[in-house]
Amino acid sequence: MKQLSPIDAAFVLLERPRTPFHVTMVNLYDRSTCVGKPTEFDDIVEAVRKSLPAAPTLRRRIVRVPFDLDYPYWVEDKDFDLDFHMRHLALPKPGNWAQFRKQVSRLVSRPLDLSRPPWEMTVIDGVDAVEGIPAGAFATVLKIHHSAVDGEAGVELLTALHQQDPAQEPAELLDRWKPERVPRNGELLRRAGLNSVLRPANILQLLLSNARTLVRAAFEEIRSPDDGEDVEIPRVSFNGRVSAHRVFDDAYCTLDELKRVRKAVPGATINDVCLTIVAEALRRYLDAKGELPTQSLVTAVPISTRTPEQARSGGNQIAVAMISLHTNIAAPLERLARISSETRERKAVQDGVVMPVILEAVQNLPGALVGVAARAVPLVMSSIASSATSVPCNTMVSNVPGPIEPLYLLGSQIVRSTGCAPLMDGGGLLHSVCSFAGRFAFSFTACPDLMPDTGFYRDCLQGAMRDMVRAAGDAPVSTGSVQG
């Protein structure tokens, strides 16, 4: 039995029916690369079963302390049933991108069952009419709670489930897993009492009476630039109170195309180029709606601080940097230069800012306050989202580097890899930039109540990629259109 860290506990305690906190990894596979018989659902279930020793988080369930008087615990689930976590469905004919996107969006919208190990994998057959994808393809949609995994650990999990050669069989791993009994409430409360004694008790009364104020101050802290200047962040249409519905979509380009743009601005990085492309897409979208603000939009950029020693521990090791997207600059390369200069001078992307100050304080809190403080966060965020004041940030751009070599699942090669991030009030549009084998997927998750025209936003992303390359003096970008 292992207790969750403060930040992992927050992801559990912040969960609400309309704001589930799971991350989603979406992979599409080409069956024609199989050396033997084509990959089928039962084969995938067995492959996942063999990979369980390499992915310990998949057999752990969350046990919450009564009244949330302390951080929850991870317990090796004695009732673990792999069949519950594996789902199978097929798209109706013709199996195009619009149908696939709609199905993934439905899956992403549904919360996980937190009374079991918090993950599920859905295998989708019938992906037959997506441009650039061979007919007969299938997909896997892996949802896993954010308390169990961050983006970098998600890539490690992806690697554990796959092989580097189409003829390679899943490795037979020694399984030392041992189930655990679920502790009784009395035992959990005794532990909570001991932990309260071990943490500085003088912080308790302060935070019990000021939880809302401290949460609001935390967001003020992370949105302030290093020089202390107060920045007013504009509110746009997708910075509101989110519903329970989600929409997923993406656009593609290659690493070579991003490198062309990077070379046009000395000192720029690939990350800077990705931020600039998102900024260009947002600028186009808001300008078309007559909503482009004169002030620059600001994005949150999560950064993994995970060390090699922490690779198998699961959970999250993250920091967050707040970066101006300079959307008030019309010229894309000039905007790239400004973003590059900011990330270099502040070292924001490298060092980051520890995310909410409240989570740093929670590290030393008596257990009785954990639930109180965490429950205050959604209340404050909902209040901020529905008010006329500025927001902590306008969007989030998460860059997750994936494997650089092709990967296979029982002989079927991954031909597209992307993902979805969880939404909260005030953040109805989040981006995940996923790299894989020389390609970059600019995927986004949106609340359709706040962004009803996600297809148009996807067009803005594709146009931003194309015109960024043109501005750099190279050939037009190939975005890998997937209109079904």
C-alpha cells in the first residue's frame, strides 16, 4: 500500500462528473504489417495481460480515506479483472475520420470507475476510410487517470505494450505482483491521525479558514512573469465553465517541416515552433469570430521533472510554465522570435514554476485539510470561469516526446499516435503535441459548448502549419489531412 503524492491526490479529489481527470492515448494501427495472422481483439487482451508486470499502475486501485481526511492510497487490487478494463467495438460503414473522431470524443467524455484500477482500453475496429491509413486498420483508446500517470510515464507505458519488430512476440515477464487487502476505515483514520501529528499543525487553522483565498492566490502566483509585472490575461469564448462533453481532433506535420521553421529564427527550438503554430491557429480562429483581443493570449506549459529513478513509480512529476503566445503580433516568424526569446531569458520551459502554490503547501498539511483545500479548487475555478475577470491562462500546450522508432502491437504498426487532456473550468481548449517516429500530432480537446466549431479550429491548425513553413521560405507543409 502506497500513499498518493499531494499532486496525485489533488487529481483524485478535484474530479467531478463533468470534469473527469483522465488522460487518453489514441493509436491507430496498420494490420498489413503483420507477419502472421492479423491482430485481433483477443490477441490484444492477451498481450496486455503479458505486459502487466511492466506496467504496475494497471493493477492498483485508489482507496480514499473517510471524509478525505488524508491523501488516498494505492492498493494492489485483489479483485483485479482484466476483462473489465478491455472493451471492443467497431465503427459503422464506411469507418471514416468523422465517425472515428466522434467515437473517441464519446469515450473521452465518460469518467472512469474509480472503485477499480482507474484505466480502460477500447479497441476500435472498422477504421477503413481514413485518408493516409490503410483499410482494415484498428485503433486503441487507452484512458488512464491522471493520478496514475503523466505524459512521460504514459509514453513508458506505451513502450511496454509494444515491440520494435513486427515478428517479435511479447516478452514473457516474471510476475512478482501480490494483491493486497483493502484497509478498513478505522485503519485509514488511524493513519490519518498519525500523519496529522507528523505534519505542522499550525498550518491547519490558517488554511481551513483561507482555502479559497489561497487557491485563488496560487493561480495569481503562477501567472505572474519573473519580473513581477502584473499581466492582465484576456478572456475569450472557450475560457468559461465547461460541460461534461468533450470533442477530440488533431492535425499532423513532420519533424522535418518543423525544423525548417526553426532554422528561420536563430536560437529557436522545436518547442518554440510548436507554441507558435498553436498561437497562429488561435489567432486565426479568434480573428474569424471577431474575438481576437489586443492583449496576447497566455498558455500554460506542463513540464515533466521525472528522473530515471522515478520512471517506474507512476504518478506525476510536473512543473508548469506560463508563456505568452504573443498573439498580438501578426507576423508568424516575428512571433516565433519573441516566444523563443522569452523562453530563453526566463528559462521558463526548462525550469518551470511549481504548479499551484496550494499543492506545495499541502505537502506539509495536516490530513484533515486535504479534502477541504482540494474541494475549494473547483469552486474557485468555477467562480473565476463565470466571472468577468481575467483568467489564469487561456489554454494549455503539453508537449509529449514519444518513441523515435516505429512500434508494433503483435505485428501491427502504429501509424498515428495522439492523445487527449482533461479540461477544467476556465480551460475549454487544451492541446497535446505528441511526437512519434518523426511526425508531430497537434491534437486538441475542447468543450463543444464553448467551442462548437472544432472542425474550423482544426482547419486553423492545418493552415497555421502550412503558412509557417511558407513564411520560412520552404515548400508548403503536408499536414496529413484526414477528412473522412
